[in-house]
Amino acid sequence: MAFRNWLKVRLIAGFFVTVPAVATTWILWVFWSGIDDIFAPMYAHLFGRPVPGLGFLTAIAIIFLLGSFARNVFGRRVLAIGDTVLLKVEQKGPACHTGAPTCFFRVAK
């Protein structure tokens, strides 16, 4: 019975590691191939010949730009929503280790 449980745990762990890794690899490969199919003719026309690796670099640049955009735009919205929710919470009791309602006593200049 112990061997059966040992085997089951390893198979489940392997499944939950392998499936996301394979899915991520496949999605990135499809994305990279699509970007390369779109931009390869433009790069070939621009440089006069096909340049290997520019599709990959373009895909990385697009992922970086989307990540930066998402972090700055959507991240600010999420933080604003979180601040709004926290401002609606009524404080009950001290919030500082000294027993004071707040630990912020001086204004930074």
C-alpha cells in the first residue's frame, strides 16, 4: 500500500509539473511562429535577406512591452481599487506596536 501511495503522489506531481510546462512551451512556440510569420517578410525586405533570430527578438520585445504596459496601467488600477477598499475599512483598536492608532508620527519632507 505504501508503494502505491508513493507512486500515486509522484505521478500526480509529475502531471502538475509537466502539463503547464508543455502548455507554456507550446503557447510560446505558436506566438513566436506567428510573430516570425508576420515580421519575417518585412525584415527580409528591410535588410535585403532573411535574418535569423529577429522573429524571436521581436516576440521577446512584444512580451516585454506588453508586460510593461500591463504593470503600469493595470497595476495602477488594481492599486487604486485596493486603496479605495482599504479606505472604507473602519479601524478598530491600535494599529501600531506601541498601542497608538498609527505608527506615522512625522511628515516626511
